[in-house]
Amino acid sequence: MAASKREKGRVDTILQERGLTAEDVKAHGFLMNLPAIERIDRLALTADQRRDALLREIERKRASLAQQVRSATADILDVDHAETR
């Protein structure tokens, strides 16, 4: 652990000599990776949109199936009612 603190102190000293901080290095790393981060974000957004579209389609199909079942049930009930008269 002591070696780790010494090395951190050494890095901080080198950065200070150049007028930088660890935060400056983190910000620079973030900016260098921003294009990749944006691509990943777009991929995630596209995946979310596709998922939402699929869920809407499933719901639409379920509604259609439910309507078909209601219609078939009504037809069966009408036939049963007509036969019992």
C-alpha cells in the first residue's frame, strides 16, 4: 500500500510540473473516448427502440387474438343458444 501512495504522489508531482491534475487526465481520457461512448449510446438507443417496437407489435397481436377469441366465443354461444330453442 505504501508503494501505491508513493507512486500516486510521484504521478501527482509529474502532473503538477506540467500544470495538470488527475481530473485533467480523466477529462482528456473521457474526451478521447467520447466517439466510442456516443456509438455505444446510439446502439443502446436503437436496441431500446427495437424492443419497444416489438412490445407494441406483441400487444397489437394479442389484441387481435383477443378479438378473434371473443368473436369465436360469441359465434359458439349464438349457435348453442339457437340449438336450445
